[in-house]
Amino acid sequence: MGSIKSIMILCWWVLNVAAFDLVDAKAGSSDCVPSSCGHIHEIRNPFRLKQDPQHCGRSAFTLYCENNVTILDLQSLGKFYVQEINYTSHTIRAVDPSIQNNNGSSIPSYSFTSYGSYPFYVNFISKTFQDCIPRQNKSAGGAGSTCGGGTYPIYFLKCTNPVKSSVYLDTSPCYNSQPNSHGYVKVNDMVVGELKDGCSVERMTVVYLADDWDSSCKYIQNALLSGFEITYYDDITICGEDHWVDNRGSTGITKNGRTNYTEFWSVNQQCFGKNFTGI
């Protein structure tokens, strides 16, 4: 009889502790009100500011507020000013901090060596082996595609001698970093053989080009000031190298483009080995 009573008391205690934890968890998430910094007035889950309570948002989505400017630190690329967060399309519009509104000759401070890493990836269009030139150049008989209507890689080039090429857009009046050199930009990916003799790449970034884009200093500068889109993925958790799980219960390990769904599984985005039997 005593043992039965002890078991009933234990069960009562377990249920009350579980209920208390559930209420406490709900209370903890309910006090996470949106933060703001500068003109970004709604910073909410999955994002958080560095100074927010630790249980608010997710650490991988931490933003920084410096001098009243919202900053996204992409360790694989650099630090960027956040212009907008779109929670519907899961995108961020970001700007390189070196691009100045009152300086028509400022160039990006970072040169992309990748297009991001989990959970942030830069959106861009790459038309391999296709030349991209402004519409007015095409109308004048230039060879190549007008491209436009999306975000493209753009290369800032420095050449020791003038270059005659429909895809090397002369920007010497605004982007000429050194005396006795010539500045150019090239839109779209740089393929083998396209870098002319005496030329070097100073910066490589991405920029949104409208259908009617042109190669004027003013247009390029305004395009850089408008920023570029970064997609964020908030429904995926990485379980060690190459392993992932998502909020929908899918799990997997990706190797050489193939996915095996049996290696890991998750509970509330916590990763467990396939032989885990604790629940």
C-alpha cells in the first residue's frame, strides 16, 4: 500500500514539474518582444540583437546594433548594413558598409570569395558563357545579352592599359583607384580567358540590375546603395558536418549530392544519432 502511495506521489510530482516547465517555457518566449535598431523596427524570431535575452531568437541569427545601424556579420563574407528584413520571403536586403551615398566613387570593401554559409546565402543569377552589356550598348550593335531583371555578380577591374571590349564597361571617371590605370566593371561571372592582360580584379560583389540598367557611375552607385538580397533558412539545424534536420521532421546526411535520411533525427531541433533510444 505504501509503495502504491509513493508511486502516486511521484507521478503527481512529475506531472506538476512538467506542467511548470511548460508554463515557464511559454512565459519565456512570450516576453521576447521585437527589438529595433535604426530604421529596422521589427527584429523578431528567428533574429535577435546581441543584447537581447539569450532565449529570444536563435544564436545563428544574431544581429548587431552599432551607432544605430543594424549589422549582419557574415563570417564568410564580412559585415553588412541591414536595409530590410522580409519575414515572408525569408530575405534580407544588405549593403556593403563602404558604399557611401555622397561618394560616387566608393567601391565595396569586401570581395566575395563565396556566396555565404548556413543559414545565409546570397541570391544571384549567373549566365555562364554569356556576355552581359547594357541595353543601350546592345541597341548600338554591341554583342551580348542585356541581362538585367535580377542580381548578378559584378567585378571591379583595374587595367594598366585601355581595354576594348563590349563587356568591359569603362568606369575610369568614377572607379579609378590609381593614377595611370584604367577602371572597368564586368557584369556576370568571369570565365577563363576573360581577364585581359594587364588587368586585375579589385573587388567582386553582387548587384541588382533592372532591365534598363546602364553602365553610368550614377546607376552603378545607386544599385550598390540599394543593396542585394540574402536568403536565410530558419527551418534547418546542422547536426555536425554535412548533417541536417528541419522543423518538419525530415532528417538527412548529404554526401556527394546524395541524401540519406537515416543517419540522424531530431526532437525540437536537437540532433540525435539514429540509434538514440532515450525517448
